[in-house]
Amino acid sequence: MSRGDDTNNKYVGLIYSLDKNGKYFITTPSDFEPAEVANSFELAEIHRRIEETKLNVLNGKISPLAYYLERNLMTPFRFSGEIGISTWKVKRHLKPAVFRRLNYSFLNKYASFFGISVDDFINLKY
């Protein structure tokens, strides 16, 4: 078998993709155009980062705000501009100890921006 002959390797050419429920499945690239394959890899990376951020929130390393920023593909800079709060304040609110001391008014402002209740915002129910 030459190096270029991959007909005997059952794993060559398989890619991961996401179904409509967000579950990964293995498929072949013959079903996709190159842009779709690239998009599939990018989506997988986005989902990986969201899950990693969620675990970091649950482990107390970062605040729930980080999860919602990641989930909505927002940076602290962009979010601060959208919500009308300084970037340094948003970055401080990413720290769990600072986040825990936020008053209801801030939490409500953040939760409202993401279209959820304060309880859901704090408990990652979105």
C-alpha cells in the first residue's frame, strides 16, 4: 500500500459534525463543501469553549457572566458598550468574589440583557 492510498484506513476522511440537537456525530467530508467543513470545525470549537467556560463557572474559577459572554460570542469590551458599563467594571464582574457582591440592580441589568431572570442568570439555566 502506498502512502497516498488510504482505502484500507477506515478513519481517514471522517469528520465530526453537529446535528440539530447539538450532538456530535461522525460523517464523511463528501457530504460537505469545504466552507461547511470549516464551519463545522469552528462550531465544534465554539461549543467546546462554552462547555469549558461552564465548567470553570461551576468550579468557582469565573463568574456566570463569563458563561453568558462566551455563549453569546461577546467580549467584555463589546458587552460593556452594549450595556453602557465600563469595560474594567465588566472584567471585574468576571471574578467570582466580585460577582457574588453585585447588587440586584446590576444582576437584573445583566440578566435582562440576555433575556433571562436573575435566578436563571446566576444558576446558568439558559
